[in-house]
Amino acid sequence: MIGLIIGLAIGALGGNIAGYLMKDKSLGTLWNSVVGILGGGIGYFVLGLIGIGASAGMVGGLIAALIGGAVLLFIIAAVRKRGA
């Protein structure tokens, strides 16, 4: 249970870092956290598929969340821009 809470916290942190790095695509703290949590799961899965193990503990999880969150923020921004 504590591992899940730590994983969610790392994902939220990764999403907020990704939002900071992609300032023009940021959605705000709450949504960046949600995107980071989702992106962390996606990033961990994709990195595992291509053979890069993100199992290096907190650092690996943070990197996976950062990459996944940044990609998701980019996709969301592209969809929002196209829809507007």
C-alpha cells in the first residue's frame, strides 16, 4: 500500500516537473499531477517494452513519469489547439 502512495507521489512530482519544463503546455498543478501519474504508468510500460528498465527505484519512476508526462502534455496541447 505504501508503495502505491509513493508511486502516485512520484508520478505527481514528475508531472509537475514536466509542466514546468513545458511552460506553454502546462495545465496547472492539479492537472499536471494527474497527467504525471498517468504518464508515469505509460512511461514505465513503454520504457519496459523497449528494454530500458525503469525499475531503478524512485529515480527510475521519476524519469518514467517525467517522460510520460511530457509526452502526454504535448499530446493534450496538440489536441486542444486543433479543437480550438
